[in-house]
Amino acid sequence: MSFRSKFLLVIISATLALYAVVGGLMSTRAQSPRRNDPGEQLRIFESVLYHIQNDYVDQPELAKVRAGALRGLAYGLDPYSTYLTADQVKQYRSGSASSASMIGAELSQLASYLYVIAPVKGGPAEQAGVRAGDIIEYIDGKATRDISLYDAQQLLNGAPGSEVKLRVIRQGPRTLNLTVKRGSVATPAAETRIEPDRIGIVRINSLDNGEATDVRARVAELQKQNVTKIVLDLRSVAGGSLEEAVKVANLFIRDGVLAQTIGRGNKATRVFSANPREAIFDGSVVAIVDRGTAGAAEVVASALAERKRGEVVGEKTFGAGADQQLFNLRGGDGLLLTTIKWASSNGKPFLGEGITPTVEVKRPELAEAIDPEALTGNDDDEVAQPAPENEQREPAAATPPTTPAPSEDLQLKKALEILRTGQSQTAQPKAA
């Protein structure tokens, strides 16, 4: 096949991928701003390919050019949309690609950085010293900036018992070298305890399938011990199922909409409403959230706040929750594209937005964590600046993990104060 024929094949392949992304918006071209006009974007794309063909110093490998172009098309959308090679498509279909990875950490891509939303409690990453808010700069010496989230997760996965070396950045910027031993990740079940004044604390560690049944049993047990008020601790709960989150919210809310899913055109595709028969607790409730709260946990917290069921104490949550669909491309490649966003009862999507607590209380022990809102992806970001001359820049021997010094839990303290003093202005539910 001639070079020009190959070039035309690249044009056709890239055009098909672009149309998959824009969803056939050509029909609305006249109403769309020029910068959002697919035809205009295609002309720019063709111009770039023209210069690659005619002006690049070497003869390019067009297969690599095409793959890079398709990656770029998806990269500008959101962290979870991505181009997959044929081998990655096979892995994805087999279910061997894990979203949490074998190190036990929920990750996202934020302003081109690989960001740790939260490590799984007791998992390999947490045991090695990885914390919420860390930026993973290198994985086994490979730079993570500007690669897709999916590709980064594949670098983290590996045989159980094998080790992966991470270089992480914290506020300052501080850099640490950590070694994580890969292994199976078992999230602890929910934990409970009772405080004075008949207040129960329910610490949720996961909202994966089946966890709502466990939470239900623990709330029922607290009620048997005469608990009349509950603190629902959702901090660092970053994964889980939308359906499971709705079930947990329903334990405390008897009626009304609990969550929605939003599709193209900001239209609701599914609405999740409370089932009065599933609600079991009518006492006062306060939820605690932090930067590591994302996805399913945001569903629970937002339902409590928007349904005026209880206060939400803590910090702005991370903002996640979406569903992807795999579209097949020529040659076995694929486009994993976000087609659904999770949203609150009022229809506000969580992805990239998060939820704001009704009572803001920051955690002093997270002072070293990178603030997501401080990241822009530009080279003038603090985390992108060169380290001082006396600081080692290349990945080196692992540094033993350090445990943050224990400090007073100000968020829990505030939640207990609200329940004890009745400061909450939210309405109480009607009895069944």
C-alpha cells in the first residue's frame, strides 16, 4: 500500500473516531459555536496530518500516528473516556482490567496528573504509605503525566505478591518513594460504635455490591441498643455501586427521589426513588465527607442534604460517578466513552463537581494532601516545578512509610455537636 493510501486510511479512521466522540453533531452545526463545530475540528485535524505527511523530518509510522490521534481525541473529554488498543479491548471484555487496581486505591486523572482519591482501608497501598491526595508521578520509573488513567491502572496491575515502585508528590512539594506489594484487596465491612447521648457511629468502608445489607444489619443492631441518632462516616469511600448507594440512602429516607443518572442533553435516563418499606431509621442523621469521598458515597451524602434529612459535615467531595460504553473500532481497537453521569436527587452531576458540605470543617491531618482545585495541568503548577538542587529527582530506593501523627477528629466532633445540641435545621422524616 502506498504512503498516500495509508495516509487516507488514517484520515478515515480518525474521522470515524471523531464522529464517535461528537455523536453526529454535524446536524446542529449551524447552531453550535465554531469552536464546537465537528467540521471545523476535522479540517484542523486534516491540516495537522498534511504537515506530518509533507513536512515531518522522517517518514512517520502511521499506525502510531493514528493511535496517538485517537488517544488525544478521548483524552480531552474526562478521565474515564479512553482509546483502547485491540489487546486492551480483549482485557476489558475479559474483566481483567480492575478500576481500583491490585494495589487497592481509587484513582482518577486530574489536570493531567494521576491522583489518588483514596486508598482502600487496609489495602496494599495504604499499608505502604499511600494517602488520599497523593500525586503518583512515576510507576516503576515510568512517568504518569499525560498518559491515560486506563494505561496507568494497567501499569499498577500485576501478579499478586509482586512489587511496584511509586514516586508520589505531596504538598510542598514533597516527594516520596514507596514500594507497594500487589495483592488481593478485601475492603473491611462497616464498623459501628456508640457514643454518649445514644449516638451511634456507622463507619462505611465500601459501597460495593452487598454492602447495603451489612449496613442495614448494623443500623438495626444499633437501634436495639437504643441509639436514636446516627453519624454516617463516608470519608475516603471512593468506589462502589450506584444501586448500592441508593439502598443505603433509603435506610434513612422514606420517600422522594434519591439519585438520578443523566445522559446526553442533560436528560435523566433513570430516576431512583425511595421505597418506604426499606427505610428503617427515623432519628437524626449527620454524614461526614472529605476529599476522598466520591461516586457512590456522594450519592448517599447528597440525598441526605437535598432531601433535608440531615447535615453533611466536612470538606468538598472529589466528584466522580459515571458509566462508560465500549464502542468497537476498525482493527479491533475500541473507544471507551462516558455516556452516563451519576447525579443527585436534584439532577446535579457529581463528575468533576463534587458536593459541598452543609457544614464545612477541614481536616488538619490532610494538610500535606494535594488540593484538587489547585491543579491546572499547566507547567506553572507547584507540583510540576523542579525540586531544589539538593533533592533527588529520579526514583530511588523506597522510603519507609510514615504514619501521620494522630490529631483530634474535628469533623466527627462537629457532627456529634450538631446531634447533641440539635443545631441541624433539616426537617425530620414522618413516621411510617
